[in-house]
Amino acid sequence: MLSMLVREKPVRIIIALKDPEAVWYLSKLAKATGTTYVFVTNFISKMEKEGIVTMETRGKKRFPKLTEKGMQIAALFEEIKNKLDRGKAGFPRDLPTGQTETKAPAQQ
């Protein structure tokens, strides 16, 4: 369902970067998210220009890290993903605040 709303690969990358304990270098990130090194490199470069990630270089390896703006975006994507996953599992979908679930009136 998520792939119907947004591109899946970028979302997987952003959500993976959200883990503050994980140390990601670009090739490891590509492998973990099922994407290519070239895709990750291009995507991270675009996110860096938008202020979503910062890059740290150690030797030949580059390590992306989400900025505060990036963490907020990742949290939103994760929330959307979780809500969609809950809906698939048979749980009722959350309704906007102040609304209750109503049944259609019976046909007479």
C-alpha cells in the first residue's frame, strides 16, 4: 500500500537512517534497503542538498546521518507505514480526531 502513495526505495532509506545506533556507509545502506549503490549515492546527494542529511567522510567511506529535519520526515514516513501496516493486519484504521466510525443506514 505504501508504494501506491510514495516511492518505496527512498522511504526505506530514510527509515533506515532514522536508527541513531546504526552506522551506515553507502554500500551497506544500499544492501540493507534492497537498492543499488548508485541509487543510494544519488538519493543521498539530493537529500544533502535539501538539508535532510549530512555526510561524514572517513577514509574512502561516506557516512550519511539525518539532520533534525530529516528525523522529522523519517518519523512521518514511519508513522504512515505503521498505520498502513495496521490496516492490512485487520485492525481498524485510525479516524481523524473528533470523528467516530458510523455504519451506513439500513436500506428500507
